[in-house]
Amino acid sequence: MHEATSAQPISYYDYIIIGRAAHSAPRSNKTQPCSSWSAAALPTAIPISPISPPSGEPSWTYPPPPQPSASSPKTASLTHAPVGTSINAGFYSRASDHYVAKAGWEPRLVEESYRWVEKAVVFKPTVRQWRTAVKGGLMAAGVVPYNGFTYDHLIGAKIGGTIFDGNERRHTAAELIVEYADLKKLTVLLNATVHKILYTTQGNESPTAEGVVFKDAYGKNHTAYLKQEPNNEVILSAGAIGNPQLLMLSGIGPMGHLKAHNITVVVDQPLVGLGMGDNPMNAIYVPSPTPVEVSLVQVARISQTGNNIEAISGKNFTGGYTMLSPQVYLKAQI
């Protein structure tokens, strides 16, 4: 791992992976049959516009512009963190079979991929008093069947996985690199902000990625190119927001939108950035007359319609991060 400020102005790799830890770490283990491959992983914060960040101290938490809410005249900001699994609540559950089929994925490969991840970073939680009470409440409310501990997405109530081990140590996607990657062949550049993917066109062929342009923490430009070898790739894995954003910054997207921002059009693709949807959450806070154990999501209710219920306890979410509040927090995803 190196700060991006230490990168050469121009460098060459077999693979260039763009994305935050949860997306890019699994892809950092990609190899060729030969033993001489190299890869650069850029776990970046993607800029929100083609304009360079303002001068001064760099920030890696640029929030996207506020998005209008369908149910309220107010707006809600969409914020994406530079390192996703290092800040989340640690609940782990697989996607449903329906989702896998709809996405067109191969079920056997999906199953193998899940097991590959779970071996390194997922654990069975210890269910204590609060979790037992939540489970009993769901049963009493008619949430059935109770599926016990499982990673699978099953209708009813379940205990899911956690990225906290028995010693309450958080495990992140970065550990997939430590577990599986050949570290001698991998370069991770920190605090690199990717601004553009470079494309080349030969004859009538479709544009092919040949490298990326990124800035370090001091705003200095660097260019990473692919080596001229068969099957070398720029792997874009910056998430649901970052992927279409960077494609458009690189000239792939709706022609009118790109021209409005003075971006040279590489491919007129009107579908880039479409099909996005919110995943709203309704929260209920329940004060407790006695202290409640600190507990993140472990027990969950999974429904046919996607209206899921999760619960955490012992934390004050009304202000600050005090872990001594005897509050209980329930959330329903609709």
C-alpha cells in the first residue's frame, strides 16, 4: 500500500482496478496464467464533477448533490464513503435466488463466490438477550418460519452473518487481499482520485480502455496505462454511483448530458446512469427503562415484498455516538 503521491507520473500494469474496498478487493486477486502479472488497485473517492477539487486540504467524502424525494419536498443527500466495509454495521446476508436469476448470474459461480468471501470475513454472531427478545417478538407477531442462522436470503425470520469476530474485531473487504492475493504483484494506491478512463479506437473497432488518469492528495496528475498484452483490463468497480459517474466523466453516456458539461463523447450510451432507485428506511426509536446491550443487526425479518425489519440496540442515534444510551432502534426497509 502506498500513498498516491509516491506514484510515478506514468506507470504500466496488467490490470488496473478502480473502486472502494468492498468492490475492488475481490477483483484484486485476478491473475493471468503466467507468473509475471501486475495490478494496481485505486480505492478511490470519485469526483462528483469533471471539475478538479478545490485547492487546499483534500477531502475524500464529497457528497453527491441532494436528490429530490418523491414523498417530501425536502431533499436527501446520497453519501458514499471512501472505504465501505470499514464503516458499515457489519450485517451480512446473501442476495435472493430471484435476484441472482434476474441479474443473469450463474448460480454455481455465485455460490462459490459467496463461500470465498465468507471464509475470510464473515462469522456467526453470538445471540444475547436483546437478540433473543427480537427473535421472540417476531415469532409472536407471526413472522414465520424461523430459519435459524443462515447466510441465505430466506423468507421469514433469520439470524444473519456478521463481519465482527468473537473478539468484536471488525473484518473488512481489504482482508480478502491479505487472504488470497499475491501481495508482491499488487500495488494499492491510497488517496487517489480517478478523473478519467482513457480509451483508444483502432479502425472501426469499439473503443478500448488503455489506462486511467488520477490525481493524488496534492492534486498532481498521474497516468496508469495497461501493458500491451492480450486480455489486460481496466476493471471498473466503483459502485452503483461511482461506475456511471466515472463512465460519463470518461465520455461514455448520454450525448446531450456529456456535451452540456463539455465532455468529449466517446460512446453515446443513453442508458448509463439510468435505472437507479432509492432504498428508503423508516426508523423507530424505542426508549428502554433499563440499559440495553450494545448490539448491531443480527436478527432480521425478510418478506416477500422486500419490506425487511432489522434492529440494533444500546446506541444513541439522536445525536453523537454515545454507546451508553438505553435506546432501541428498529428500521424497516421499504
